[in-house]
Amino acid sequence: MIASPKKSIRHSVFWFAVALAARVLIAAQDIKPFLGDWKGGLSLGGEDFEIVLHFVVDSEGNIKGMCDSPSQGAFGLALALINLHYS
């Protein structure tokens, strides 16, 4: 089965956001400056997409992340795993 171009782009946008979020948070010594909402853009396949990332700390102290791609009508995509590594 061949994925549609729109589905393939949505999948790529999601994984780009996951990778970006992981890189930002891994480098952080103090996570507080990185909590909140982050907006940016992505050019992929000749199309431009707005990306919005949301980071919070839950009641158990775990960092939770969500990704939106408003231009694709995709909201609240959970980031599966966020790991912090301090050196």
C-alpha cells in the first residue's frame, strides 16, 4: 500500500517535531525556559508548514509534549517520549 503524499508529509512533520523537541530538551540544563509553547515553520516537499510544540510538566514531574500542525488541521499530537540527559 502506498501512502498518500499528504499522509506522508504529515508523518514527516510529526517526526521532525519529535526530533526537534528532543534536541532542545536534551541540551537543557534547566527545563523551565523550555516549557510552554514554541512556534516555527518547516518546508517539506515544496510546502510550508507551521509547527507548534507545547511542553508542560505533569503532577508527577514528567515532561509531556504535544505537537500541532495548524496548516494541516492536526492538533494535539502527543510526543511519545521525551528524555533529558545532563552532562
